[in-house]
Amino acid sequence: MQRWLRLVLVWLSGSLSLCAQTTEVALGPVFGAVTPRSAVLVVGLTQAVPFQVELVPDPRVGKPLSFTADAQGQDSLQKVALEGLSPNTRYQVRILDSTGVPLNYVAGNYPALVRQFTTAPETGSTQPFRFTFSSCQGRIAPYTNMPIYLKAAELRPAFHLQVGDWGYPDTTDAMPDGSRIFTTKPEWVARSYRAKYRMGQMQALLAQTPVDHMYDDHDYANENSSRTSSSYWYVKSSPMTEAALSPGARENALLGYQKHFPHYPLPNAAEGSYHSFTWGPCEFFVVDNRACRSPNTEGLTRRGDSIFWNPPPTHTLLDAPQREWLLNGLRNSKATWKFIITGTSFNQGNRHLIDTILKLPKGRFKVLWLEWAAERLAAGMIDSWSGFQLDSRAVMETLRKEGIRNVVALSGDTHTWAIDDGGNGGIPEVMCGGINEYTLALPLLGRQLKSYPWNVGGMGIRTLKQEPTFGCVDVLGTDSIALRVINAKGKTLARRVLHAGQAATPAAVLDTAVPQRFRLNFQVEVAAKPEPRFRLHFVKTPGKWAPKTAEVLLYTAAGELVFSNVLRRSGKRSQWYTLACIPPNEIVFAQVISARGQAAATFRIPAP
């Protein structure tokens, strides 16, 4: 009997010792809300025990910093505020137990990686840096196979922006039953965040790069989500309708973000997760385009077999508090470059696609091998900013009226990629929605309708190849920035350099209603000698062609027409035009109009 008791005690003692020894880091650490002197860390342990976070700076800067915390549950996510840091300093991060012994990482958490991040430079710094961004990942199995993130990590970005659909936790929902929405239960929301931090090779990027994030529809509630509902398509023959989210779903989504993600301060946490932050000469306005929006379909009106897009005046993407926050932020920003980070595309040219789609014969259209109802196709457009004119016009009018320059949009959502220099969309934009969710549906739709409002490059422009991509922005101080889209091989698929002074597109260019509006695609070549001049290069694009003659109009940022002439094309190029009437370094908007279509682009007048 005594021997048996001794064996039991030895077994219990060994088990307790083993439990103590096997406490490991299961998730993270993930770094966010990074400023020159602070950051927030999220980490998950396999045991609910006290732990420490140690930051080891460059030895020339100072001594290690230590922060204590207490895990609340097995594999739960714990947030730790890191204060008293130094600007522009790289810190190696170690997770220790309560006695100061380093904890190991579980096998699936990339144990060989060194965890580290760099704080932001002092506000107003003009030091060059780069950042990356992505969206739409995790629905196609295996979720762990995303080697494109290894290429993003090789670029050593200052931080990464995940602009929505970081996983698709809504794929198990049974719409229109709102009780199955994953945000119905807080524990389901927590599970979705744990899944975000386990996504394969993305962990290699997050191990050394701070991240900021804003959910989009699939990781807020369900596809095409609004404040309290989701646009739902029952069967092909029925109209779209709004399926109500379950009570508390919106609140759980907001609280889940606040609890489980290392976010920047939220100016109005009860109304949305929107926020802003600065980095060097840049300010980033991260909008919440789900928790505040009106139902998408409230603007669709049926009259017999016809469908019209006629939203009420109050139809809003942002709602009044967030809209005023954004407009005031743009007005008061001291940064040279101002980025609007949005899940859905800002491009105002999509407004023309809405009307074109809804006028399709018999309301049916075939994209790829699938036949779609026009209403269903239009849903993809009305889900973007172009479907919410109250908010998009407020932004455009504010930029024009107050002369706010250097505003750029970064977006995702569409499972495709493209760049516009602002000539077609209102402001320059990189749309990059497809880490492992990518499709040709939208580019082919634009190709078949001969209306695709992107002029620099993209799927459907020069190429129809489907492949994963991420966005990259190189900030070259206050002089210029380079917008890029990069594939899994590290190849730059499209690039556009923007110089300081970039203005919002004048209404005279953007609001002109011309049939087949975006049927043309061209780029502008400029030269400084013997005098400032330009000519047009027409880009070979599937489904588009170049005219032999067309009218060329040049507008200043104020919307003043300063040049008008008829081009004559020889091969892929037009003749040269002199620009003596326009001051050097001025941003100019070129509009080309022909019987076959219209397009626009921007360029800067070179100094002689």
C-alpha cells in the first residue's frame, strides 16, 4: 500500500513538474499599435500562468525592458502594453516565465524565428521606409500554405496592413439564419482571432513586423455585411435581400477586435473600430466600412422587371461620426502623405459600372462559365464606396474645396488587383485583394462591358493571369512614393510613382458622363527638353483599342481647362505636345475622348 502511494505521489509530482515545464508560447507574439515610444503585444500561452515580456534593444541604445502579465486561460490571447520605448529602435522580444526563464514556442509557431519589431520614427521624420498590405486570405485550404508572405517578409517592411478578410470564419454560417453568424458568440469571435495568428507563413512576417488591421465583411460577420444585416442571395431566381444579424453580433465583433487585436486608440469604440496613426511623413486613416454602414440593398429599387440604383440621401458607408472624423483628420493632418485604408475600393469610376450592369438585357450576364443575375453582379459594386455617394462625395468635395493633396487609397476585398493613378477613380488607389483568394470575375466583367476604371495595371489590364499578390508602398520621404503590386515570386507586376502635390481629380474630369467611359487605356510620357512636352502611349489591353484620332484635354487641379487639341496616333504613340502654358512641377489631369470611349490619367509637368 505504501509503495503504491509512493508511486502515485511520484507520478503526480512528475506530472506537475511536466506541466510547469511544458508551458509554451502557442500564438504570437503579434505586435501592433506601434508608435515612437510604445507598442502593444498579443500573445497566447498553453497554460494560464504569469509571464514576462522582455525587450532587448540595440546594445547602443539602452538596457533590456521587462513587463509582467498574467495569462487568463489556456491558449487565450493576452494583451501587454509596452511603454517607455525609444524611437526608431529595433527590439528583440522574449517571452519568459515568472522566474525569468525563456519559454519555448510550440512546433506550429515557427520556434526558430527571432521575434522582433522596430518602433516608429519621430513624427515628421523624412526617413524613407516601406510598408506592405494584403487582404482576402484563408478560405482555400490549406490555410497554412501562403508562401507569398515569405516574399513580403524579405522586403523588411516597417509594418504590414491587413485590410480585411483575414480568414473567412463566416464560411460555416447557414444564411439566412442569423443565429449561425460567428459573431453571435464571443467565444467564436475569439476563436477567429486565434485562427488569424496561426496562418502559416504569415507568421514569418508577423514575427518581425508590426501589423495593423481592419476587418471587412467576412471577418466582421458575413458577406456584404452592414451595421446589422448581411445582403443575401437565396436562389438565382430571387432578388437580393437583407438577412438580419443575430442580436449582439455587432457588439461582439467590436469587442472582439478591442480585446484580441493590438490596435491603436479608437476615437469612438462603441460606434466602430476606425482609427488613425502616423509614421514619419505619413498619416493613415483606417476606416471601419462595416460596423457603421447602411444595408447595401436599400438603394435597389424594382419596377417590374427593371432594377434601378436610387439610394436614399441617408445611405451611408461611414455614418456621420466616422465621416466627420475622417474629414477633420484629412483637414488637420500635418503629414505630407495621407492614406485612406479601406476594405472596399474607393474608386469612383465603379459608379458607372453599377448603371451599366443594371441595364443589361433581361437582367442576366455570363462571366466565365457562370450566368449571373445583373442584380447580383451590381451587388459587388454597390458594396464599394461608389455605392455610397454621401460619403464618397463628401471626401472628394472636401479634398477639392480645401486643396488637400497627396491622398491615396489602399483597398482589398475584390479578390483581384489593380492600380489607378487617380484619373479614373478620384484619388490614386492600389486595390490588392487576393493572398490565396483570387479570381478573374471582376476583370472579366469589366472587359466584357468594356468599362474598367483602372489605368496603371491589374488583372484584366495587360494580363489575365490569376495569381496571389500583395501591395507595397515605398515612401521616399516627402518627395514621392512608389505604389507596387508584387506576386509570390517577388516580381513587381505594376508600379506607379506619385510625386508630392498629387491632387484630387477635378469634377470636370471625374463626373463627365460618356458612354463606354473607360474603354481606352493610355499612359503619359513627359520630357523636359528642349521644352516641357508630353505624348500618349496606348496600352494593349484585352477588349480595348486605341483611336486614330481623339480629343486631348488637360485640366489643372482646380479644374481649369488649360489645353485642348486633337491627337493623331502613329502606331501606339501620339505626336508630341508642348506644355509651355503650364508651370513646372504642376500636377495635370489628362482626359482623352473619342468616339470609341474615354479615359483619364495624371502626370506632373517636368522642370526644364
